[in-house]
Amino acid sequence: MIIEHKQYDLFGKMLFEKVILTPPFTKFNSMPNEACFLYIIEGETKHISAIELLRVPAKESVLFKCGNYISQMFASPPSKKYMALAVHFHPEVLKKIYDKELPKFLQGSKSVSRNSDTVKIKSDLLLQKYIDGMLFYFENPALVNEEILILKLKEIILLLNQTKDAPAVQQILSTLFSPTTYSFKEIIDSHLFSNITIQELSQLTNLSLSSFKREFKKIFGDSPASYIKNKKLERAKELLLISGLRIGDIAYDCGFEDIAHFSHSFKKNYSISPTNFRLTQKDKSLS
């Protein structure tokens, strides 16, 4: 449930946004011509892109360029709420504030890694002070005008270029509004163990649920639920053989919601519990 939502617009576009909500909360973000910097003040976010999953705790942030994303928001004790501040980047706004002459790091690069849709940024003193300043403006809207908004937008871009993560940040900024194209199979393979729903996978591929299921059947020869579940169990079986991880850790790493669900699925598929399977294989190796 959203407790509070405030925003400041510039030239008709949402520029700064502050949200406080009661987690857990999931939001799909389709951003075909927009990029975003998201700073987590309280709680944590599981940020899911087409091929990547990032966990972003409080006092850290993530920068992501245009594309499809899913944000899963959670509480982190002792706080029971989630609070975040976002800065939205629009190409037409940036061109206008830079007088149609963008800085070099916003003009695009010919040597950009394909896997560079997002970057997690650890907070430093300057970034924290910036966030404190923005929170002050959200509490004092009478002080906000167009000049302040332009100044704060330019400031965050400069600060991001001075963080310890600057090389990765510059790589993102250089293709901020150039979405990376991934194949259907690449997206699925990247999220086999992400514990996201079929509906969310269809959103990442930019397809309706029915179209997604048809495409999935055509490529993998199976339904999404059956194929993904079997892949998770295959990986779990392998980890039981080659690793000393606890059963619960294996269940989590393979994308199962809890140990009971994992154990039930494993036994149903292989006619033996995960614990007994591991013990049986150990006995065989000793004999």
C-alpha cells in the first residue's frame, strides 16, 4: 500500500519522485524512452531487468537505462516501511537543460558492453548529502522552482560520474536511451532461478501472457511452468551432488520459495527426498 507519493515535474515530465509504502510491493516499469536513478532510503529492492537481478539494500542505489524492469520492494528490520527517491532522465529534458549540447558521457559510445543495462551504486558522503537535500525540498515545496530542479538534475549526473562506480555509471549514461535488445531465450535463461512469476517474465519480454506462453512452447517445447520447474530441480540435484550447501540454501539458490515446497517438488520428481538423495550419493561414493 502506498502511504505517500510526491513528485516534481520539469517541462511536463516527472523528474524527481519520493515514495513511502508498506511492503511487500511489486511494480512493473516499462520505460521505452526513459532512464532512472533509484536511491533506497529504507527497506530494500530486488531490481529485475531483462537479464539481471540486483538486490539493492538501504543507503544504496541503482542506475538503469530504458527498458522493462520489475521492482520487488521489501522491508528491512527494524523499519516496517519502504522509502525511496527516484530521479528520472528524459532525453528531451536533458537536451533542453544542456542547451542541445549534451556532455560527452551522454552522447553515446561505440564501445559499450552489451550487458550494461543496470549498475548498483554504493553510497558515499556526497551522494547521501544530495539525497538529504532532495528530501528537504520535498518537505519544503515552496522553495522549489525550475532553476532549482535543473540544478539538482545536473548535480546528480555529476555526482554519479564521481562515485567509485563511475566507469560502470559512464557506460550506462553513454547509452542511457538506447535499449539493449535481448532474445526471448536469453531473457528466459537469465531468470530460470530468479523466483519470478510467469506473468513477470512475460512483462520482461514485452509480450502478453498468452503470446508469451505460445512463444515459450515454440522455443522450448514445453509449458513455462513445467520447463522452469524441471530446470530448477536439475540444478538442485547437481548442487546436492557437488556442494556442501545446506538444503535450505540450495532451495533458495534454485529459486524455490521455501524448503517444504522444494522438498515436495524434488521427491515428486525423483521419488526420493533431497536429504536422502544426498546421503545415498555419498554412500555410493564411499563404497
